[in-house]
Amino acid sequence: MDKLTLSHLDINSVTKELRKDSLSIKNRLQSIIYDASFVETTKDKFKLPLIPNERCGLWYLPPNEQKDTSYFKSTDGHTGQWSFSLRRLNFHLLPIISAYGGIAIIDSTRKGKLMPDALSKTIPIWCAVLNTILYEGDSDKDILDGLGLEKDSTDAKFLLSLKNEHNWVSTPKYMVFASERNEISKLIDSFAKEVKKLGLVTKEKLMSHLDGKKKPLIPQWHYPGCKNNDEEIVNNDSFFFDHRQESNTERTYFLVQCVTASKKTNVYGGSILTVRNNLTNGEIKLTSWYYIQGSADDHELWATKDICNGNLNSGFFWEHIFADNGKRNDDIIDNDTGYIYDWISENELVLRMNRTYEKYVKHRALLSNEDLDLDLSHVKTDSNDTGIIFGIIDRNMNYNSFITTYKNVSQLVILSELFSISNIPDNPKVTILQYKVESSKKGSKKLREIFPTLIPQINLQNASKNNTIMILCDTGKDISAGLVLVLLCKHFDLDWAPLQCCPKINKDLVKQQVGLLLNVRKVNPSRNTLQSVNTFIM
């Protein structure tokens, strides 16, 4: 090997190491704290409930400041792949929008983009489809009269232009070309038709979700460094709503404020950022690191097994790493700056985070098992009760403590790699079925192996509110939801009344049951989980 080749390899090795260092855990967490401070400013600016978009957006807002969460995927807004997701309906947001006059949805994206497609296209599609259904059959005059608008007013001109020329699709012109917006507009009617065909939403249901308030949903965008550090409200149109003098509830529309937490950079490995902190004693303290745009994205790839035993997530970060018992964790966070101590090395940071995690685990082990407080949802309607409850298992449980707390449970199914129930007697009062299933693509695929033996063991004949079947998984959204969907499709109709004969099962039925299940819990069964469900029931 010649010297030139060796030199080239050396440069590549050094570059790789530098890039690895700049993408360190410390740099990622410092960037998250920095971006969270920008999100904090939007609270006073817009005076709207803050809604982080799962999963990335969760990192930019402490749990106690989240009104709720949303799940809009960027893939539903990718160019040429535009979609209105039937398993991510997000209808739980509508009562909040109605009560407050709007919401602010928080998300981020990685290097080189101003905002994620979830904010620039997926949410605009969602708004347009709901507006189409909400105003189905209404004339222009009906709309303006309902909103109390004069036809020559700026707001009226904007609204009618948006409806008649763009099928309610409003997108940021600096992110979405007019040609793409036009292509999206052509699809809105078909999206609305499909969701109505499945019975997932009607005009009457939307009005009910919105507490009888009939206003269009209008998306707008805000991001670090936007013009005059103020809200961008351009929509590819010559008209726009001027709402600065109005309160949220007085507007003639519902505001869906799309907030990007991270500032745009074009440097893959991060660019050096220095924050100046003015202390109360007049001194200045500087904090520097490599800023990483959208550093929280795909956290399972960087919050690895060697950090908090693989259990570092947004909630644990804000409630235990950043803060401890409501106060800043001064083992890691500098009270003067609100950032991780400048002098802490990567290895020392991981060591201290792991120490915090071990302390947390020990504390959880000491918690009284007699006061089990599981996050559960009951699968029922006003008129029918399936007898199924499902949710999250977040600790190991003792059998006696479990049956003392949940006296009405007759069958318990646990689908978890992390937790289980122990000290089960030889002849338990509760039928217990436990399977090691991780919350991942691998776990979703494993359901295909489990369902044929698990489903026949579940007895639904006597299930009721006093004789329930409890199904638990690590998230309460995916694996357990998959099992619940199988039971609903095979044994219950769309009113969740028990079936008297074998149903005709197809993919539309699965979509319908997902939509109904979203009314009781924010489930998000993955594509692989749904494939396992379809494989078993069809």
C-alpha cells in the first residue's frame, strides 16, 4: 500500500472519529435543551396548548407541559406518497382545538430541512380532509354566514380561495412548490371519500368532536429564525388571516400552529454553538458544543443499551436526567446555565446518567406493589362493553398484589420483554399468559408465531366489566393493540356487540376497528403488527 493510500485512510479515520465525537450523547442532549428553550417561547407567543408530535417532538417539551401528543408521520407527506392515514386519525386533538381555539404542534427534523414533512404537508392534508368533510354540501354563502364574514373581507376572500382553488390545502410556499400543492389538492376528495366510506368520520361526528363549533382548520408555521422572529402565515396565496389582534377563541378559524423546534443547519456532524449566560452576580458563563439539528430523531439509534440500560427516553430525560424531584439534577445540569456542565466528558456524562438510572430502578423496586397504578383503557362504548382492558406494563408485578388491586380481572395477557408477573401459585384464580415480546419490528413479527397458540386460550364468552381480560405490553400502543384488534375483528361487530356468527374479515374491517379503538386510546399499531394481525385473521 503506497503512502498516498495510507494518508487517505488516515484522513478518513480522523474524519470518522471527529464526526462520531460531534454526534455524541452530550452534544445531542445539549442541542435538545437548546431547542426546548425555543419551544418554551412559543407558549407565551401563541398562548395555545403545546402538543409534541410523536416521537421526535416528545423530546422538546417536558411531560408536565404537554397538553397531549399527536402522531403525524412525515412519510404521509413525502413527495408522491401523500396520504391521509386511517390509523393515525388524531381525532383526540379536536376537542382540545375547540376548547382553546387551536393547538401548537411541536416537531423537528434533521440536517438540511427547514421543517419536517409532517408539519409542511401531512398536517395540511389532515386539515384539508377534515375541512372538506365539515363543509360538505355547504355553499360559499353558507360558509361565510356561519362564520359571520362579509364576502368582501380579507378573511372571506382567503377562505373561498383556499376552498375553491386549492381544496382547503394550505402549505408553506418556502417549503412546498405550487405544483406539488396542486397535486395534493387533487387527492383530498378521494381521501375524504375513503375515510367516510369506512364510517370513521362524518360531518356530525366532526361537529361533535368540535363541541358544535364549525370553523375551518388552518395550519400556519413557526421555526427558529423565521422572518422578524415572528410567525410565518404565508400560504401560497395572496390573502392571509390577520389574527394578531384577535384572541384564539375569537378567530373565524381554528389555528393549527406547526412549530419546528430545531434551527436549520447544513453541517452533518454539527456546528459549534456557544450560548452566553448572564449570571445574577454580573458574571458571564459560556456553554459551547456541537449543535445537532433534530438531534432527538430516531432516538433508539443513539440512546443505546449502554445508556440507562437502553431505557433512555424523553420522559426519563426530563423527569430524571434534567430534573430530579422537581429540581434540576445538579449532578448533571449546571444551575447557572440550564445546560449540562461544560466540563463533563462524554464518558463521565454516561456514567452519571447510568447512576441516576440505577437510583431510579432501586426506587421503583421499593414502591409498594399494593398500589399498582397501571395505565389502562377499557374497550367499550356507551352501550356495549367487550370486557377487554389494555395498556402498559412498566414494572414487574407480584401476583398477590395484582389480584388485590385488580379484583375483576379473570385473564391477564402480558406481551413484554422487560416485565412480568411473579410468585404465581399452582392454581391461580387468574389465568395468566406471558410471552417475551419486545416492542420493536422483531416483536411485531413474532406475533405471527404467538397468535395461533395464544388466541384459543382467551375466553371471551363470559367477559364483562366484572370479569375482564387485561392485555399489557411495553407501550400500550402497538403489540397489545394488535392482540385487541384480533379479538375485536373475530368476535365483535362495529358497535362492539358480540357477534353471533363468523364475520367477513378483510383489511377494511381492520381499518375500521383501528379507527374505533382510537376513540378509547391513542393506539399506533405498526405496519408489521398490522401485517401479523392480517395474516392471522384472513
